[in-house]
Amino acid sequence: MIRNGAPLPPTVYPLAKGRVWAMLAGSLLFVALGIVFLVAHSTAKMTVAGALAVPFFGFCSLIIIQRLLRDRPELVLDDAGVEHVRLGRFGWDEIAAVRIREQRVRNTSQRFIELVLHDPDAYLARAPKLVRSTASMNARLGFGPANMATNTLPVPPEAVLNAMRRHHPGLAVQH
């Protein structure tokens, strides 16, 4: 959007490193717990839990370490669109609407910013491999393929939606 004859500068959100370090500590704790379960061999359930926990949380730990080592912004909003470190680039013309969604699991919840796309299949054709591999699971949960976790952003999702509307005033926000 042009204001006073000049384009609006990009809105850049860095990775919320403190939260991500805490996520890494949690993942490593679960790896260690899985190893204890494997070594203890006290029950078949513990052995299976350990055998599942070590590779899963080990993989999560590697992904988190990569994100901490890369010095890239988590999210960039500009007059042309949205660029998310994990999801890739979207032009405003690809986005039909945005909304804040919440996924509850037991006593905790995770908030997401969902980009409701005009053509989700076109996005999935170019999406990163991890996004493509989780798309069917997201669909079963009632989510589209373009969801940004807000726990890695340094601001609440409402602030991101407000910035999106500053860059693209006609953007539809669903509640």
C-alpha cells in the first residue's frame, strides 16, 4: 500500500528465540525420557513409547536447531504479500481471507493464523515437502494447508492480522 507517495515498509517478525529455546529443551527432555524407557525395558508399553519418542523428538530437535541457527525472519509482510519461513511466499491475490484458529489437545491449546487460499491445490503443488506431508492431516482436523503457528512469533496473532490489514486493507478476516 502506498502512503504519502511511498510504499509501506515491510513488517518483519523475527523468530521468538526464547520460546524456541524452550521448545528445544522440551524436545531434548522427551528424547532423554525415551532413552530411559528404552534402557529400562520394564514394560512393553515403555519400550514402545521410547522407540517412538526418541526418533520423533530427535527429529523435532533437529528442526528446531536448524531454525535457531538460520538467521531468517519468521514472517515478513509487505505490499506484495506474505512470506513465512516454513510455508513460503504468498501474494495477496492468493489469499481469500485470514483467521485465527485454535487447536485444543487435552489441557493445552495452540493458536494458528490460517491463510484461507483461493486455490489450495495450486499452493500444495509448490509447497515445501513438510507442508505437503501434513496437508491431509490438517484437512482431517478442519484446517487448510497454510497455517502459521503463533508460538514462534514475538507478537500475538491479533497484531499480525492488524499488520496484514495495513499492508492489504481489503483483506477479509474471518472469525
